[in-house]
Amino acid sequence: MNKLVGLTVCAALVSVLALSVVSFDASEAGARSCYTIYAKAEKMGSRYRHTVYVENDCDYCVQCTVWTDATPTPPKMFSVGPGMTGHAETTDDSAVDDPKAFGTCRDQ
């Protein structure tokens, strides 16, 4: 019986977390289908510079807020024009060589 209770609690927590990540903003939902966010690390001596990129395949400008798992705060904000790629440096002093990018964009 304890396993069943544990699974139920775990499923409830996952559901709550998933709902907290999902945005119901229509402008964000429309933009989400036409941009890609990714990160790259550039070796700088013994450390790494992290840059987050946004490829905008939308027909309009998007306003983006991005971060990495290695540097979650402060998030970086910038705009990317239609058909363009924008970027922001999140840190130039990290030990992480493979950062994961996160973010969201909405139409302007």
C-alpha cells in the first residue's frame, strides 16, 4: 500500500510542476511554435563562456527571456527579428562545459 501512496503523491507533484511551467498566454503560445532556444559553451582558459541563442522562424519579432541551468539568474532579455538569430551571454566564468538552455519568447 505504501508504494501506491508514494506513486500517487509523485504523480500529483509532477502534475503540479507541469502546470506551473505551462503558460496560457496566447501571444507566448503562438510564438512557441516558431522559435528555437539552445546554448553553447566556449572554452576560456580553464572556464567556459555560456551563450544562449534564439533562432526566430516567426514572421514577427519576439521578446525573449533566457537562462541556463548553470546560470539561472539573472535571466537575460532581448528581442529577435523575424528570420534572425539573437543571442545573450549568460556567464563567462563557469566550470560547466555543456549548459542546458531554457527560456520563453512572446510576440512583440
